[in-house]
Amino acid sequence: MVVTKAAVVAQTVRSLRNYGATRKYFHTDPGGTNSRLDTIQAGILQLKLPHLMDWNLERNRLASYYDQALAPLAAQGIIPIKNVSAQGHVYHLYVIKITTACPIDRTRLQLELNSQDIQTGIHYPIPCHLQPAFQFLGHRAGDFPHAEALSQEILSLPMYPGLTTEQIDRVVVAIKSALAAAESPTVATASI
């Protein structure tokens, strides 16, 4: 599904979803495909679409709660990715950055959270310019250092309409616990 106010985008998407046809049996774009919704998908979408605005508002509220709960962890290298969009943000994902100041690396943090049944994701581990689909552009590792660094530092935390603040608190407590464990010196026991 695509939602747009731009007439040219709407026209292009309508064409692409139907084998590149701008009208019946008249195909102008070879990049088109058959992407029409089947009846079941259309029925589900028809039921869900009226809730979209409320779900987006809920995601914003939950992201704000995450921002506040995670703010104290900035000194330990856990930084929420801030919304800088002038048009707003729907927080399809809630993403944090694990900086070099963090006593635990992303892989270990992700494993710690997963061990507590907190699912996380890495969106996306390979930057666009290094994807095989864009190899023809000739970019190499190092061409976009910020994108490459972020691909190694970001972690998506649970985010969905229906997520509760109690669940977010559980995620934050688990992150704090992982940080505390990483900062504690290991106590070695000597045998006598």
C-alpha cells in the first residue's frame, strides 16, 4: 500500500502495480508487476486502515516514553536515534545507537536482550551502497562512512501499537542490567 498526496507518484504506483499499464491493455513501463491486492488482503487492509492515525499517534507516544527512559543511558553510550523529520515520524522502528562509549557491544547487548525474551532487530546490517543491487554504481566500502558506521551500531527495540509502558520499562531495565554487568569487574577466586 502506498499513501501519497503527489498525483505523479499515485499515477506511477498505479501503473507499476498492473504490469506498467496506464490504462487497460496499454503498458508504458517495463518495470511493472502484478501487485494488486487479493480479496483477503484487501479485506484486512480495509479493517486496519481506519486505525492507522491512532496507531501512528500511539507509536509517537511510545517513542517519547522510550526517549525519556533511555535518556540517562547516554553517558554509557546508548543513544536513541532522534526524530528530525519536520513532517513527523511514525516510528515503524525504534532505533538506538550503541556507541564506542558503551561498555557492551551491539552483538552482546542483543544476545542479552534476546536471552530475556526481548526481540530486537538490526535494520539494516549492510548499507545500500554496498548491496549487490547497487554494485553497478561503483561505490566501495568507505564511500559513505556514516552509513557504514551506523550499520554496525544501531539496534531496533520492540515497537508496535499495543506495546505497553511496562514492557518498555522491562526493555530499559534489561539494557541497564546488561550495562551494569559489563561494567562490573570480574571477581577472580583464588584456589588455596
